[in-house]
Amino acid sequence: MSPLLAQVLREIEQLNPEEQLEVISHATELVKRQTVTHKKPQRKWLDIAGNAPYPLVGEEGQEWLTRTRGEAQQHRDRLLESKDED
């Protein structure tokens, strides 16, 4: 603990409860302001729209959709076949 912090804490102990609450409130507001100013700004989807190269993974969107749906159907069919064997 720094000497300054130790001194401040000793002085806070000498205050009445109402003044101690005021110190707490002031410190809380100070930390809130510092936290808000250091937050990263949130991005919006529109800020990054169109920044990815086309096609993103070397595959056209409809081809990807058709392929992944087919893979999912094959997976479901295999699960059903294994249940039928049990």
C-alpha cells in the first residue's frame, strides 16, 4: 500500500459516517468516469460490411449452403442408421 493511500484511509476513518458515504460516492463516480472513457467503442455491423473479400473462403455462398446442408443430412442419415441397428 502506498504511503498516500494509507494516509487517505486514516483520514477517512476520522470522518463521520455521512462523510464516509460521501467519499465512497465520490470515488465510485470517479472510477465510473475513468472506466467509461477507457472502454473500446463498440463496432456496428455496418462499419465492417463489405470489407471481406468475395468469396470469403473461396466458395460462393449458394455452393457453401448446398454443401453444408448435404453434409448435415448425411450426418442425420448416419445417426438414424445406427439407431436402426441397435
